[in-house]
Amino acid sequence: MHPDVQLLERRLARADNARRQAEQLLEAKSLALYEEAQQRELAVCALRESEERYRLLVQLTPDAILIESEGRIVYANPAACRLFAGCDDEAAWPADRDLASLAAPDCRSQARAALATLRAGERAVHGEETVLAADGRTVDVAVTRIAFDHRGRPAVQMVARDISQRRHLERQLLDQATHDALTGLPNRTLLRERLAADVAAARRHAHSVAVVFIDLDRFKFINDSLGHGVGDLVLKQVADTLRAATTPRDTVARLGGDEFVLVLPGRRHDIDLAGFLDDLMARLVRPNDIAGRRLTLTCSVGVARFPQDSSVLEDLVEKSDIAMYCAKQQGRNNWQFFTPAMQQALYDRVHIEAALRTALEHNELFLHFQPQLSGDGEQVLGVEALLRWRHPTLGLVMPDRFIPLAEETGLIVPIGAWVLRTACLQCKAWHETGFPELRLAVNLSPRQFAQADFVDYVDRVLTESGLEARWLTLELTENLLMADVEASIRKLGQLKALGVKLSIDDFGTGYSGLSYLKRFPVDELKIDRSFVRDIAVDGESASIVQAIISLAHDLDLKVIAEGVETVEQMAYLQHNGCDELQGYYFSRPLPALECRSYLDTGGEAACHVVDRMRRSVLGSLV
């Protein structure tokens, strides 16, 4: 082939190849541009969708969203319009308002400080404030303020979320944590806070603070007899009375149960405080109609003062409690100022209580026996078992120090059981060694008598000791029996069925009536020593003793007089027909061995002395 033709063919081939490459490149570029256009369109659509979602979110959110630029609000979403303008229309928004003006007056300085922080370069500020709604309400909100550029100018976006419900729940929880649910009074937690604040202020200004501890007397009886519903109404009434008797500066708190505490700042003089306490107690004891019943309350009150009694918060409440306890001990329905002697007495009581809890197991308790003689003083008929306690460090502890405490703590139940068993065993031993008709008297405590299995226990002790029931006399007080008359009558009947004798101890000091006395299946009355003591010098006591003896005999009951200490007392009792006598005139309470000696010899010797002195005194009475 001709070289020119070959050259031409090669050129044509190269041109065709270049054309195809250009077409391919054009096709690729077109496809890339198409894909780019598609992606741009998709991005625009996504942006539009995002903007629509944001617009809907801003329009429909319950959070108020506002934008401030150049000192005025330029945008408010519908929630903001509803909250701050009272309508959904943004066009109705006042043109001259700024973000700070939305805050409640007491929060505006906080709002301005947040805006100043953003102007100083901070990106966002969070907080909780109170804002003013269009209807004048104050609304608690959580606020977020964000600095950004709006249309090329510095701006602040504010998002406010209504937290009123949360705040309300928080306040409810705080109120429940610091207030008593029944009365609405401050509880122990809030009491301590307010007492701390009052004491701190008193320190600064050299003032005093009085802490008054109030305990209702016999409130448990109201709950048990009338029901807890009535008890709650009583507590509410007391709370209202305490509020009415105090000033807004004072704190009235309920610790729980029937215990209330007042904190009275600024009471400078005890005489002023005493006048307040007298007025307070007069208010509390006024009869009230509660649940259709006419109720009269009394209370025991203790007072501790800052700084006289203590400068420690816990001590002030504790010492007022100690003073209240002393008011209880002095008969209730009175008030007492704290004294150091009260605290010492309480420490002694705590020490004695702790020691008493181990007295039985350490064999520190023992019995003495005081002889009981016939009315003519010539024959020992029986003995009364009397409890004694000798502690290794306290020494001999008097019964009036530990027996009331044992009753209060419930220790009297195991102790009383031990006394009954030990005394019955001792009496049985005397029966078997020459005194087969010696009687035994044992005192019963209210708690002991109230035990559901008490009658069964007495029966078991008699069986195990071998003592015949007819030689055992159980002594019970009038007040014990009157606590629940019907229950007492039933239990007394069960004891009588065992064969034991029953005696009403300390007769004349309680409140049993003749109608009840006739219903109690008892065998004897025991005249209280307080009447016997004065019969030789006090005509009234003598008349009471004479009346008791006459009453008992009319009811076919025997009479025993305790506390006989003089020949004149003995002679008067004999002259008026008293059946049995007991007291130091014949013998002090004796340990078992000495009592046995008395039974063997001392009783006879005493009878000779009694007979000689009785004749001389009786001669003067005739």
C-alpha cells in the first residue's frame, strides 16, 4: 500500500480514537454533574425537611422559645406567646419587651446577670427562675440562654420550660420531710433547724430562748378507750391551741405521739415565761367537744432555757424533756423549770434501771417478812412478804426507789413472779417446821395482775411449792381493781376459785365506791398507814379508820391495819375492833431466819409487852 495511504489511515484511526475518548469523558462528566445535581436536590430537600421539623418543633413545643436581638424580643414561639402575652399570635407580642422583663421582680437581677455573662463571651447559661405570666401568675421555669448570631447580628435565644409541677412536688416532699402529717406542725427535723437559728440569733443579740416540752397526760387512755380516730382529733385540737397561744416568731412542733415542743425566743425573764405557761395550761385544760364527747385534757410541761441551762441544741430539748418527766413524777398537770438536780436524779434512775435488769440473775433480790398479829396482839397469824434489793455498789436500795421503776419498765412481772414463788416456798417450809397455820400475804402489781396467764401461774406456784391456797393472801390496791372493773371481777373470781384469800391494800386512798366494793369477792380490807399514823392526834383520820372498820364488818370482811408504830395507835385500833395489826410496834420486816426466831420466841415476848401497855392505854380510853 502506498505510504501516504497508510499515514492517512493511521491519522484517521487516531482521530476516531480521540473522538471516542472525548465522548466517554463527556458522558462521564455529564453523569457526574447529574449525580451532583441530584445530591444537591436531595440535600436541599433534607434541609427543607429539617427546617420544617425544627419549625414544627418550635411551634408545637410546650417550652417557651424567644430570641432577643439589639435589646428587644424579635421572635416568640406560640408557647411563649401563650405564657407571656396570653394568646398564640406572635403579632400581638409587645414590641418593646426584652428577656429580662419577663422575669419576676425578685429574679430580674439574676436574669440580667445571665445576659451579662453571655455578652462577656459565655456560650450558654442555665438556671431556674420565676417568670411573670400574662395573667399575673408567677411560674417556675428552667431557663437556658444561648448566645448566637441572628441575621448577622448578636442575639440571645431563651428556652423556658415550665417546672411548676415539679417544684410543687418538691415542696410537697420537703413539707412531708419537715412537717407532721397529722397536725401540719414542724417535725423534729424542722424543729432542730429553727432552734439552731433562734439560738444563733440569741447569741448575737444576748437574748434568751426557752424550749418547752409538752406531754399530754393519760393520752393512751383516750386512744385505747375512744379509738385512735378520736385521739387524732385531740392531737389536732391541741395543735390548734398551741398555735393560738404562741406568736409567729415562736415555733410549735410535734415530735410524735402526744409530745409537742415549743421554741420561744426572746423570753427574757422567768416570771414572764411562768405567766405564759400558766396561760398555756389554762387553755389546754378547757373542756372541748370532740367527736360528740366532752373531753378535758391535762398535760405535763418541762422547760429548759438558753443560755442558763445549756448552750447545746440537743441538750436544750433533752433537758426540757427531763423537766417534763419530773412534772409527771410530781402528779402531772403542772410545769417545771429544769434544774441540775433533775438530771442527776435521771442519771441515778438510768443506773438503777440497768442494775435492776440483772438483779434477779445475780441473786441480789431477797425477801423480808413482817409479822401480822391478831387484833389483841397476842398471836402471830401470818407474815407479809416484802421485797428488798442489795446491790454490790449501790448497797441496800429502798423499795420506793426501784419498785415504781420496775413497774414502769415491766421488770415487775418477772420480779413479782419470783417473789410469789420464793415466798410460797418459804411459807411451806415454816408450815413443815412447826407453824402449820401461818398465813402469807403477797402484794401484787398492776402489770403482774394484768398478765393473761396470772391465775394459771398462781395455781402452778401453789402446786409446785405445796402450799395450800387457803394460806395465801394476795393484796391488790383499789386503783388496780378500778382500772377495769369487769375484768378485775372476773379475775378475782378465778383466784377465789383456787382458794386463795384476797385483800384490798391501802384501802381509803383509792377511788372505789361502795357499789364496786360489794361486787369484788375480797376477804379483807387493809387500812393504809397514812390513816393509822395520825389516829391518835387527828380526829378526821380516827373517824376514817373507825368508819373503815365498821364498813368492813358490815360487809362481813376482816380488817387489818398496817403501819402500827405506837401503843396509842394499837390501843385505838383494838378498842374499835380491828381484826389484825401489823407494824414496827410489833416487829420490823425481818429476814427469813430472824422471822423464824421471832415466831419461836420474839412474838411471845412482844405479846407480853403489848398486853402490859395495852391495859394501861385502854384504861385511859374508857
